[in-house]
Amino acid sequence: MAVSGQQRRPVVVLYERIADAIHDGTYPPGSTLPSEPRLATELGVSRPALREALLLLQEDGLLSVRRGVGRTVNDGPPRRGYEHIQPLEDLLGAGQALRVRPLLRTVEEPTDFTTQHLLAPAAAKLRFWESLLTGDGAAALSQEWAAAEETLQRHHPDFAEALRSAPQAASSMLSVLTAASRGTPLTAHSGISATLLGRRRGEQLGRPADTPAVLVTQVVRVDGVPLLAAKHMLPTGAPALPVLQSN
């Protein structure tokens, strides 16, 4: 899934070119990048722009600087961010998935959020999963809703069956959906905004109510039909969320 932006700075485009070369094996894990002058010549860019992009790649964990060696590609560089649909516990885990602790697995009536994003009729009953993602402490709170059963049966019966088979699953609903979608193309859209945890979410995460947080809303579709809508709350101090901006 992609978070769209109207324009990208040249350094961001350069960052993506080098990151793509790392992920496609042009610069494999453990390899050393060419020197800055040589790499700038190969890529046809200025050294200041290259240096800024390399610093960003280093900050994001793709590169390390080794004294006397230069910049090397890290073993197991982190996955690219929101251009791929993947469960939040995998995306935030940086190679080691966070644990998913079920807080609530129930059925509820549509809210304004699910009516808007899942196009749920007023009389529908929607599966609702609330989960706490934990690593070295509470990392995020996820709330996920599945579309009405009739919609799931019509457009993704494998997902409907997987949800029925895992009513108390210690995994996210998106993890169940992606596992049930082998060969079924999914698309998604996400929005990111700043907020405060509030009292209830603060209690669940063990943080003060006025803790700043990032709220990620997410809708996943098949053939344009929304199947899953979610809210993910990431408080200050949660693992970094990698995001790729693209047109």
C-alpha cells in the first residue's frame, strides 16, 4: 500500500534508487558500496545529494559505516514500508515480528468509521478484533473490523472461513487476511495523523492519556470491495513505521 505524495525531493528519489538496488541484490547483504565519488558518477548525481541519501539509508538501517571499510549493506536489511501489504506486527518488528495479544474478539454493530470505510449496512454484524502488539513493552494498539459476512462470502470466502476458524487467534486480522489471500490480489489505502492516546487507550498501553501518538487508519480491498478496516495507535516510543511515498 502506498501513502501518496504530490512531489518527491530528489534525495528521496535517490534514496529509493539505492534502496531498490539493495533489495534486488545489486548490493547484497555484507557488500561494500562503491566510494562516494564513484557511486555519484555511476548514478549521475551530485555528491551532496548522494551523501544525504546515504545518511538516510544509514538511519533507516539499510547501511552501516565500518571504519576503514566504508558503507556496507546490513545483513537482513529492513523490508520496504507501506508499498507492500503486511501485518503491522511484521512491519514494526524490523525482522522479528511483535507478539499479538488478543484483548477482544467480538461482533458489533457498525459505527460511523465502519459505515464509511466498509460501506456496512446499518443492520450488519461486523467482526471486531482489538489487539495489543508487544515487544520490549507495549508497542501499539490495533482495532480491526471485517466486512459483513455476506460481503466476505461473496468476494473472499477463504477469508470468511479463516476468520471463523480463528475466533481467538493470537494474530492480527490482517495477518489472517494475507494468509488467506494466496493468489488473490489485495489493494490498500492508509491515512496517518497525529493525536493523543486518550484515557482508555492510555490504560491499555500503560501510558498517560496525554501521550502523543500516531494514528494509522487502513482499508484493505479485493477488486475494489473493502474487506477490512483498521485503526492502529502507535504511541511515542513505538518502533519506527517505515513509509514509502510515491506518486
